[in-house]
Amino acid sequence: MKYETIMGLEVHVELATKSKLFCACSTEFGSDVNENVCPVCAGMPGTSPMVNRKAIELAITAGLLTNSEISPRITFDKKNYFYPDLPAGYQLTQLFAPICKNGWVEIETDAGKKKINLVQIHLEEDAGKLIHDDWMDTTLIDFNRASVPLIEIVTRPDFRSAEEVVAFLEKLRSLLSFADVSDCKMQEGSMRCDINLSVREKGSDKLGTRTEIKNMNSLKAIAAAISYESQRHIDALETGEEVLVQETRRWDDSIGATFSMRGKEDATDYRYCPDPDIMPVFIDDEWIDAVRSNLPETAQDKFIRLTQKLGLPEYDSEIITRSKNLSTIFDETLQYYNNPKEVANWIIVELLSIAKGDNKGEDDVRIDCQKFAKLIELVDGRTINRNVGKKILSLILEEGIDPVEYVEKNKLGMINDTSLISSTIQEVLSENPKALEEYKAGSKKVHGFFVGQIMRKLGGKANPQIINKLLTEALKEI
Ligand code: ZN
Ligand code: MN
């Protein structure tokens, strides 16, 4: 390997505030088109923006989680450019006094641990959304997203491989989602990543020509785009046929290539200037301490609690703490039924397999934890068997049934009556002489067939341990 790829990232993360950055409009995802718009976020002249306090606190939280310095005084600046999704003709962002500076995040890859340094984290507003309608041959604009608060996390050019980039984004997602700064859903656009990339000969201290790949929103696409763009740079350096220019490029996932979007742009092109309508915001130590004292448990702390205090295996703890949503379900369910191992089992084995069947990710599973806990208790206390429990779990998810009421009403309680089970065993054996012959001839799998038949006759409700024990005894006597 003669060359090395050098990358820096700009990561935009949508903050989990209820209202927009400078007005009281809702930020709810999935509202009607242009439902959440007012004169301020529509960029009307003469309106006066007010800074959202919660957005500042979430940015401070992001700063604390990334070991950043928090600035004592912040301002907002206009970044001027024209685009139809930007109604004011400028984006309000922070150039001169960003809220966080000089942080770092530790990542871990197969090559070991590494510190990724951050230049800064700044607050800014999002733009609206253009909807291109090919059928009508028009473009429509939805301003619901206009002025939704974002933080932009800018790293130093510390990345040398796609693996490091992916590890960093996963670490950020974990840090920020566990602290409720953002849900960090790449597929919904609440976390997007721009990659600045250049290639140089190993050992050289001069940076090569840099290109930027914009708005990446899946880890798989990011890895593919980095590999493609690195190779394009190397080919250009080797053959000289293609001339590299500083430009912004777009990744086309269906074609598997990057395409030029626009040429070089510098800060001066945007004529940044402080917005005179927004007063500087002062952040004192007291405010920072208040935010710090409310920091929720990180994924890492939770992993330690699950393994060391609750005695869960590392495998289970790893799966649960990979997703903020799963670990919230775990903690809440545990409040109603305090058996960590069983709760973890039901989440990992049953809940996740149903979610997978419904094409839902770990972050999209929703369940009433109180009902979930009741169900686990019914199975754990041997009131119902596990198979009945699985069916009830589906019904909780689909229809919201109450497991205790449902079991009573449908008489699903586990059958432990040994004489009933014994007589059912005798019935099944005498009804299946052929299978019995096979068993005598040494076929062990017939045992499972008998269990299935007995269970069916007992409506699927019998205690499987008792069936197994009595069946084994009955077969011995034959
Ligand atoms: Zn508004
Ligand atoms: Mn930005």
C-alpha cells in the first residue's frame, strides 16, 4: 500500500427538542406538509428569532460527552446563500463563537483504540425539504424541517479507514442517543454525514486535493463511498488522466459511484456575518454543572451495571446496550418484574425475533412494559408454558391484550395434572402403532413426534417437563 486516505467528518445531528431553534413551531416528524411553519421559520422580514434554551442544553450535553470545552459566550451568524429550501436566504449557524471546541471521542476498531479529535460542535438550523415530483414535472417545498435545530460535529482529519469512520459514527450514535440528545436515526435523516477525503503517498506530509462527499445516511453506503472515492483519487494520482479538483460530490448508491455536484467553495463565499437580531447567549459554569448533573447513564455505564451488578452475560448486555430503545424497555420491564436474566432472554430471543419478522429494527420496537413483565412472570412462575407465552406476546404487540386477563378468560393455564397427561400419553401411543414400532426399532426422533401429538391433544397448554418425564417412563415400559 503506497497511499493513505485521510478523512475528516462533518456530522449533522438533529436535536430532540419539541420546538424549532428560533420559534415555537413543532419539530414533530411525520406532520402534514407545511403544518409546522410560522413567519419566523418561513424567513419573513421583520420577525425576531428567539433562541431555544433546550437546544443549547442538548448541545452542552453533546459537548460534555465528547470532552469538549464549552464556550462561555456564543453568537449566531448568517451564512448567506440562495436555495429554494432556505426561505430567509441565509442559514443561521455559528462561525465566530461555536458552542463547543477541542473535544475528542475514543473509538475502538480491530486495530485497537484511537482518539478522534473534534475541531468544534456548533448549533445551526436545518433547511426545508424539496420534493421533486417527476409526474407533475414540478418541485414542491415542505418547510416543516426549516429551522429544526441541529448540531454539526466537525472532526480533525484523523480518519485513515472506513472502519474508523463507521466506529466513530456508531460511538456518536450511542453517546448521543443514550443521553436523549437525538434519536440519531440515519435512515430518517436525523444523523447525516459529510466526508472530506484526500489521498497522499505514505510518508508525505503534504495533503492531497480534497473532495467532499455530501449527506451520507447509511453506514453501508459510507463504507462503499469511501472505498470508491479513495480509488478514484489513487487512479488520478497514478495515471494523471483525471485531474482532481476541490469539489463537492454526491454518492449514488444505485450506481455505486460519486458524481460532481459543485466546485470549490470557501467561507468567504458565504459572506458570514453575525445576526444583529440575536443577542449573544452566556453560558456560565452553574448552567454547565446543572446539565452535567442531569446526564443520563451512558451505554458504557449501563453495560457495566448489567454485567457487574445484575450478573447478565456480556453477550446479553452487549445486545441490550447497543440500542437506547432496548435498554429502556429492559429497565422499565425490570421495574415490574425483577428477574434480569429472564427479562433479557425475552427481549433478545422473543421480542427481537418478532420485530425482525415485522421488518423493524431494534430502535423501533414498542411494547407496554407492564404487560410484558406480567407475561414473563406468568411463564417464569409456570402458570403458562413458554409456547403459550410466545403467542400472548404477539397479542400484546398487536392488540394490546392484558396477559393475566387473557389467560384466565381463555383458560390457558398450564396443565400440570399428571393423571390427565398420563392417560393422554396412553391414547397417543395406542393411536400410533406405526410410530411405536419405529421407536422400538431404535428411532429416537419419534419421541419428539409423540410430544407434539400429546401437546396438541392438551391444547398446547401442558407442562412440557411433565410430558417429557412421563413419556420417557411410559416408553421404557414398552
Ligand atoms: Zn416557526
Ligand atoms: Mn452544517
